[in-house]
Amino acid sequence: MPKNGREQFLSPAGRSRLSSKDAVERSLSILHNDRARSTAADELLLSRCSGSVRGFRYVDDYELSFATISEAETVLAEVQGVLAEFELILNPRKTRIVELPRAVDGPWASDISRFHVRGEDEPIGQRNDLVALFSMAFDAASSSPEDYVLKFAVARVQNLQVHPKAWRTFQNCLLGTATADSSTFPSVLGALQKASRAGNHDVSKLPLAEACESIILRHAPRQQGSEVAWALWAAAAWDLTLSDATAKAVSEMDDNVVALLALHCDTAGVWSPGGIDPQRWATMVAQPDVLHSENWLLAYESDMRGWIQGSAVHQHPGFSAMRSAGVSFFASSAESVGRLAEQIRLTN
């Protein structure tokens, strides 16, 4: 029995670098008597810790429960070893052992939920309330860095009717949140899109571009494609102008989605002419087996749109047939970008 009747809980919610193939294969996987939906890493972990593992994995987040702390520590070591065999690592900032029971949310959740933000009939009060709310959220996030405090705060104001006199403050609070925690950027973009349309406000391009710059320059050198992709998407959606420094940083990334978004942004004038250097991606798509590798999307779409020409797509019967039929996996039109902006949800 666990000490004091309390169960031990291991939550290594680590984010790892994954190939495109891994990302497609990884969906909800129950790690207890449900091996049909498990990956090779799950199978190896189960074989080494038979009978000790209960919990679930969603994409690359594990949550496992144990009867004692010693069991949790033992399995944590095994998880680290298993992932190392696949050249993956746990995120140390998001990996922890927590003793249960514990509150579902910290006190910050109720504080933010109950915080009253005045309506658009009181513009000065609304502006002051927004500053106070996000100041509270930043303080709580500093005390509970493992919790989704800032995303919760963004959700709190997503349906707010913003007065024109409070709009600048609203936008700055959201963009400050995204700059502090890049994982909130999809939520921030969705809230900006929704509030700007509801109140007929214009999103100021300069502070949005500065947020995109900050995110790209921070995450591109680490090859963190998700964060960079959202920043590039925002640049395309709002017709922003970014610096050549961001173009250089993005040009050194291997992520297919980032590469396609960057090539699209380049043609849309996000950077000055010659800012993007596609040589790295041209080398990737020139490989003879590229259509059977994780870079097939880049090879196909870049050829489809005339960004990077290659012979592989034209010589492959399946891909050449799709190309002739106009099949595409990448929507680059302004109309498509606008529709996607409206579909962003705060669960991203």
C-alpha cells in the first residue's frame, strides 16, 4: 500500500524531437493492456516494466501512476533509458514525480476564473483590469512554471468585447504572453483573430512582427519546428515583414513544414529578396530516396509550387499522378489562411 494511503504519480510530460513518421504514428496510447495502439518505445517500456506501468500517453506526453515513490523512480529511469535508444530525451523542466492526492488546479485557476474584467462600456476600467489580470497570471506562472497558467489567462479573455481604447492593451498583454511562453502562441493568435473581428479592430503589425521575431530567433537554433511554424504562419496570415536575421535562422532548419511556410513567406514578401537561402532544402529533396523518407512532403510540395525543382516527383508513378491531378497538402492562399485563423482553438 502507498504511504499514508496516497498514490504516487509520475508525469514526465516531456516534448521530444520527432520525425514526421513518428508524429503521424503517435496518437492516444493506453499503456496498460492495450498494446495494439502502442509504439516501439511503448512496447519496450512495457517489456521492461511488466505489471508496473499504468497510465497513458497522448502524442509525446506520458502520465503514469504507481503505488510508491520507489516504483515511480524506477520506471522513470527505465523511461529515460528506453527513449535514449530512440535518440529521444525527456524534458527535465516538465518531468516530475508528484505525490497524490493533489488539487486538479492550483489556486491560480480560481483566482483567474473569478477575476472580473469590466466590459467595453468602461474602457479605462477594462484596460486597467486587463493589466491586473495578466500581471496576476505572470506572477502565478512564475510560481507554477509547470502549469498552463498563461494559456488559461488567454482563454479567460478570448470572448471579451474589447473597447477601442483598451485594444492596444489587450493586444500587448496577449503578445507579451506569447513572447514569455511560446506554447501559448496558437491560443494568442486565435484570441487576437476572434477579438479583432468581433470588435472590428486592426491587429497592429509591428508588435506582432516583434513577437514572431522573438519566437523564431529563440526556437529556430534549437530546431523546434512547432514554435517557428506558428510564427511563420502568423507572418503570412497578417502580411508581416520580418528581418533577414530570422530568414537566416529559418534557412538552417530541417523541418518540412517550416521549410514550406518559409518558402511561401519568401514569395509573399515577408523577407527582403534573397533573405531565404533554400540550398539546405534543395539538398534534402535531391536525395534519390527522398519520396520514401521523412522529407517527402517538402519534395512534393516544393516541386508542385515551383519553389524547388527536382526530378523525383516526376519519375515516381504515384506522386506524378497526384501532381497531375492537382493534389496538394499545403494551402497557401490568403482565403485558406483566413479560414484557418478562424478555426484556431485554445486547446492547441
